[in-house]
Amino acid sequence: SLTPSSEDTIRVLSWNVKFGQLLDQKDRGSRILQVLKPDILLLQELDGDDTPERLGNFLTEALGGSWHVHMSTGTGEKRHHQLRSAIATKLKSVELDTENITPRKTVMVNVQIGEKTITFASLHLRCCGGPDSEAEQQRRKEAIQLRKAIDSVDSDGAIIAGDWNLVATNQPLLTVQQDDFSVVHALQPDGLLTATWSDSTSSFTPGRLDWMLVSKDVIKVQRGF
């Protein structure tokens, strides 16, 4: 397993589980989680019928303890519209009532870490499209919504992570980042690439669609991949 460097270290895992595969392939998911041992888990692309109860029971079986699970609401009739994001942790957490002001596949939670309250956001922005597409315009609107939601929360700092779907431009990321957040520059375990997605059958080249932002003055990143 990967042992934290100190007792004060909080390990945050952001994971796009690709159409609910975490709960469809529990043995595989358990093995990964047992190695990584996250304190706070940010998930994207849970299926529409993946409930907080199912996820919480799975995490208890895989990692032990009692997990607090917070999940976005699935909408629409098509499967890709019903996908859900989630945040799970054993730490004291309070879900924020931001559903009406955040993108629909986003969930936000305040977590007490030591003497500080940190806001966590797990997000999944609109997929696909080129720089001038309707999809890109929607991503930019979602980014504006997210930034406003972050600014509305009373906390000491924030960690924002998930599937940004930056297939056209990086403007949605910049809109949220501004001057007070840093990008976590995480490489693959081989230390060579930052790509988080690839599909040999797709017209898109492998790229980095998943990003994590942390508050500059509050959170120190020790390491990551």
C-alpha cells in the first residue's frame, strides 16, 4: 500500500469510473482503493441507479469504517445525462445546498480537516465539441456557475476536481482557477505523461481531461499522480 508521509496528510482521490464501473466491477475497484487508501474520494460517472447507500456499503466493505456519501442528482432519460458525481469521506462533512447554482453533475461538500473547513467539489462538465461548438459554450457557462458557487461558500479553502472535458479549449479551467487556485500537476505512475483519457476508436487524441485545483494559500500538495 501507499503509506501517507504523516498523520496530518489527507489523501484525496479523484476518479472518473466510466459509466458506473466502480460498482459494476467491485473486486477491481476494491483492490485499487485498498492500495490508495483515500481519505476523501471524488467520483465522476457513477450510473444513474448508483445510490449513496450502494456506494457507502461498497466503501465500507472495501475499506472499513462508516462513509459519508454525497451525490449529485441524475437528470434526463438518456444514460449519459443520468451520470452522477459523488464525494465520500469518513471525516465530518456537510453537503452544501448549491444544486440550483452549480452544473448538474457537480456536488459540493464542506469537510472539517483539523482546524480548517475545506470545500470539496466533484464535477463533470459537458462532453465533446470543438472551440466554436455549443458544447464548449455550455462548458464555459458551467465553469462560471461553478466559480460563483465556490465564491458563495464560507470556508478556508477548496479542492475542485473531476472531468473537465477540455477537448476544445482550457477556458473553463481558467474561469474557475483565476488567481487563487493552483493546478495539481500530476503525472501518470511512469512519470512521463499527464494524459487521463485515451480511446483507440475515437477521433480525439489522448489528452488530459481530468484536472484538480487547490487553493494556493491554504493547501500544500506534497505529491500526486
